[in-house]
Amino acid sequence: MNLNDLNLLLNNLTVEEKIGQLIQLTGDFFDQEDEIIETGPMTKLGLDDNKYDVKNTGSVLNVVNGKDILNIQKNYLEQSKHKIPLLFMADIIYGYKTILPIPLAQTCSWNFNLVKDGASMMAKECFEAGIHVTFSPMVDIVRDPRWGRVLESPGEDTLLSKMYSKYMVEGIQGQDCNDEIGNNKIAACVKHFAAYGAPRAGLEYAEVELSQSTLWNDYFPGYKEAVDSGVKFVMTSFNLLNGIPCTGNIWLNKDILRGKFGFNGVLISDYAAIEELTKHGFTKDAFDSASIAFESTVDIDMKTSVYANNLLDVVKIDNKKLDLLNTAVLRILRVKNELGLFENPYRGVENEDRVTSILSSEHLDLSKNMAEESVVMLKNSRNILPLKKDLDVALIGPYIKEKATLGFWAITGENKDTITLEEGVKNLSDSMNWRVSYALGCPMVCESEIKNYGKYAEKIERVSVPEDKLREEAIEISSKSDVIILAVGESTYQSGEAGSRSNPCIPDHQIKLIKKLKKIGKPIVLIVYAGRPLIMSDIIDDVDAILYAWYPGTMGGQALANLISGNVNPSGKLSMTFPRNVGQIPIYYNTYKTGRPIDYENYNHRFYSKYLDEKVTPLFSFGYGLSYSNFIYKNFKVDNKSLKQEEKLKVSITIENRSEYIGKEIVQLYIDDMYSTIVRPRKELKAFKKVLLKPFEEVEVSFSITEEMLSFYDNEGELHFELGEFKIFVGSSSEDEMNQCIISID
Ligand code: GLC
């Protein structure tokens, strides 16, 4: 259809039919007899059937099976007067059936071409399942590991958030998708607008309080990058932002998103977020909520009765709102048109006996490759890794056999499809001549804690054997082995939405096992599964090597085995800081210098910005990660120290791989704007390159310093470029300051 046809269609709709396009309901409103729907889901949701007809509904939430989508669409269109197809939208965040590592892991790969390939694979599987829109990417910046949804975020850094945003949108939608989203592609929805990842104390759904310059410099860029990349949907977020709920925030949604960012796509509320405006204490009642959310240009009400029961009155009282309604409906019709739904409402599933690529070997390989590049090696003392051949290997811990390694937001993934760590190791045991034995060692979650997990409690495996017996078995097995592979961490149900933890650490019962095994005197390779940085200070000296696996997706077990054996060289680097203890949180790399920075030469001087009882440095820094290779940084140089504004200033450095392992190194460039009218952080990541080096190969890596890298936003959201001095760091992590120089811009 062209725009005229869409306008014609719009003009043929009654106000009730227009409002219907703004309502999103779940599948149970469509797959049953009318009377069941009326007495069931409609009543439960509080839908007034005098005001709202489900047959006018515009979109469906989280129906993810091709057959169901086909049937619902067919039944719906048979009864539809205007034959406007339903839009099927779902939470496919990092994989449909072939599940990738969680986004927080993916950004540790720093390989955004691979991120894009993964997004493209995900979109293709969604297309083949009949899904039209995915609520991904989530690009919320997160600096607090207590918050459970950090797992689905790109981490703490703005540049990585922007890269993740851009490459995910391009992978999901395709690059040139202005007026058409082609086959094997679907529409993306960037979320959560805005700054959902900065709740007070890491407490889920708690308020967010941020300065304007912090919003503009740190939190907004990821969303804006998605808009600049052509994202079709934006989702509001649950939180207050500086006292006003995002879902009813006219400044945020109308002035910033639509105005400054120029977004003209569809703004959808988060789940029931419009109804929650009253619970926030922002609106008096549902009519109020409908009115202000609509005024703030929220186009779709996800799964509440607020718009359905109240928008008719809202537009009757103020018929200027009719224009707003027409604009909103046209946005929705336009994206249905770009998906080709008017011509083919059954896109992707029209041919019931089609062959799909779901869980194909190609897709599984891609997931494995991403897992191999996402795992971060945090420790490798005595070069215990990679393990040699011809060893007795003890596999100990709750994550050796665990199949629930997909993470909280893999809602369509199936644990039965995952490769466990045990399976991955056993797949290599012949070629490596490893003699493998196993003991559980300890439960995933101790019995007393399981009750905290509500409906998820029954998903956490219970262990009847007493913990001391489990430990004895593990000690016996380990004593007879050459090396211990110990796989622990947090259960997938201790992370994710509403998964905030006040003390995100390796749990005591797992620490007890580690300490007991340490006493045996055998080398311990610790593998940690988690949806966030866990605090590991209590055990850091008890183990010889640490591989941080995150939730590594369908092929995680094989990827880890390939890394342990040296078939693959670890290359991941942290996209989020690891605290030493919970009291340091929030801790992240790009904090401010303060007026009393520590002078480490006089550390014991009292009046510095430091703690009395803990270091101010993290356990592991942003950008940190080890490799089997030994990368040497040398020949750092700047081609001229004073950048005239019209020139580009180049810095370069040589990286040598002084090892017999082929390896990838992530070379990072940070800039410290040494003085400015609004103080800038001690350093910020401004560029990076991931380079592949053969054994004993060396390569020169260079970066051009651009004006954009040296600019910042003020509290009015205006971009500034100021003359002055800038310290440039090029190194292997945010803490590596060996190679630095000062340039002046005059
Ligand atoms: C959830 C999440 C959001 C998700 C939506 C639909 O509560 O906040 O990320 O897309 O509801 O399931």
C-alpha cells in the first residue's frame, strides 16, 4: 500500500476502530470462543465491552508459535471489517530457539559484526515463526550489578551501548529498511526509554534520579543511536525519571524522543505501565493516565484496559486529540505496511510445511562463536589454562550438568537444546585424552534460599543429599584427579526482571565447597555462570583460573570446553566493572576525579577520596580480560600534539603477540578531558579495535582523534567542543595507563 491508501484506510475507520489499533493484548483474547473471552480475560483485564470490541485490537503480545500466529491471524481477519492484520510482537531479546549469550556477555566480545550476525540469525528464526516485532535491543546503561536486568543490558559504557544498539537494529531490521522490512527481517523495538538501568540501590522498578548532563552524555546515546539506525519501535520504561514516570513524560517522549531525536515510529508502553501511572502517584485515575500518556505520544497501550476504556472519552472532550489519534494510528498502519502485512498477513508462516533454519548447525555455530568470544578469562595463574592432554579431570559443581544456562530473557529458548559443560568437555575427552569424573559438590541454591523465588522456586532443582555428603564426594573425586573444573554461580532465576539482589556474590555454600577443594592442593579452574558481575573477593585467591561464562546460550558448554582445551583462545573483555564488595556499588570506570584524588605515593594521608576499610579500585576493571597470548604494547606515538580544529590527530601503537597462540586483542582508546566547563569523567572509552594476531606477529593499530570524541553535552542537552588539554590513553583495559600522552587543542 502507498501512503494515500493508508490515509484512505485511516479515514474509513470509526474512532472506536482507530482506538483498537492502539491496544495490545495477549493471545488468550483471540484463541477462544467470544463468550469465554468476555467472562475470562476481558473481565480479568477490566475491559468494558460497552466501550471496547476485541475485534478492533491492533497487536498481540508474546504469541510465539507459528501455528498459533497463523490461526489467530486467520480467525481475526475473517471477522475483520477493514482487514487490517494483527501485529505480533514478542520478547525475543537474544535468540528465538538458537539462543545467543546474554547481551551483557555479547558486549564482552567487543565484536559488533558478530553481534549483528547474531541479531540477523535471531530475526530469521523469528520471521520463520511468524513474529513481526521483537522487543529488542535493550540498551539501558547499567552501573549496578544488584539490578537483575543487567543481564540483558550492554553494560556500563556509552560507546558499547551505542554500538550494540546500532548493530542490533541493523541485524534485526536490515540496513535500508525505511519503507520496507524484507523477508527474514522483522521490526525492532529499542528499550526502555529512558534510563531504566539506574534505579536507586539497584532495586527493581525504583526511581531514577540523574542530572541532565549525565542523561545526555551517558544514558540517552544508546536510544538515539537506535533511532538514527531507523528503529521502528521504542518502548517506554517503568521508572520515574527525576520525579516523572517515563510512560507519562511529555518532556521525555514528545520533546526529546520525538523532537530532539526526530523519532516518528511507534512508541509502545511497557507492560501495564500506563495503568501504573496511578500507582506511581502521578495520575488520579485511569482517565487521567490515558490522557497524559496519550498526550506524551505513547501510541500503544500494552496489556491494560486504560486506553480501551478511556480514550473515547479523552478524544470526545478534546477533539484536538483526534489529530493525535490519527497520527498514532497512521504510525501503526505504516509499520504494518512496511512489514508487507496487508499483502501477506501470514509472512513467514504462510507455507505450513516450510523448512526453517531454526536450530540449524549454522545458527548453532554462530551462537558457539559468540560464546567463545564473550567468555572472559579473569585469572590464569601458573598458566594452568589451557589444560594439557592426558589428564584426570574432575568436573565439580552445580553448573557441570545444568541445562538452564540461557538466562532469564530467553523465553522461547528450550533448555533441552543446550550443550552442558559436561557434554562439551566429554566431546573433547578423546582428542585430549582426558579421563573425566564428576561430582555435584553442592546445590545451585541452598534450600533455605529457594523459597525467595516464588513461582520460579519449583524450577530450581532440589538436592536431597546433605551438603556435607556432597562435599565429601567432591573431595574424593578431586583428590584422585590432576585438575578440578569447578562450575558455580547464580541460578538463572536469581537474575532477570524483578531479580534484584542486595548482595550479588558467590553464595556461602558454594564458597564453602571452594575452600574445601582448595585444601586438596590441586589446581582449580573456576567457571562462573551469572547474569551480572558477582562479588568474588572471598575466593579469588583460592582458585588458579577463572572463566566468567555469564549465561552463554545454547552452545555454551561446547564453547567453554573449546576455551579450556586451548582449541580457542579467550578474547573477551569486561563490559562491566566487578566490585570488591557490595559497599563499593555503584562502581564503574568513568567516574569523576574529585577535588581530592588519591595520591598513591601518600596513600595513608587521610583526606583523599577513599574508604577507610576497602580499596577504591574494583576487583576487575572495565575492559579487562586475559588471553593465552602475551600481547606487548609498544611504539606508542602521536603524529602531532596540537590538533588544529580542521585536522585529524592520529595516535598509533604496535601490538605484538609474543606467544605461540593465535589470538585476538581488544585495543582500547580512552580520553580524559582535563578541564572543561562541565567536568568530564577521569576517562571515557572513545574507540577500540579488535585485532587478530598470529603467533609472534605484530601490527600497528591507529586511531584518529575526532572533534566528536572531545565533545560533551551540557545540562541543556547542547553539544560543546572546547579547546584545552586532553589526556589520551591507549591500552588493554581501562586501568592500563602505560601508554598515554597529553594533546592540546588551541
Ligand atoms: C516486561 C519488560 C519488557 C518486556 C515487556 C513485554 O515487563 O519490562 O522489557 O518487553 O514486559 O513482555
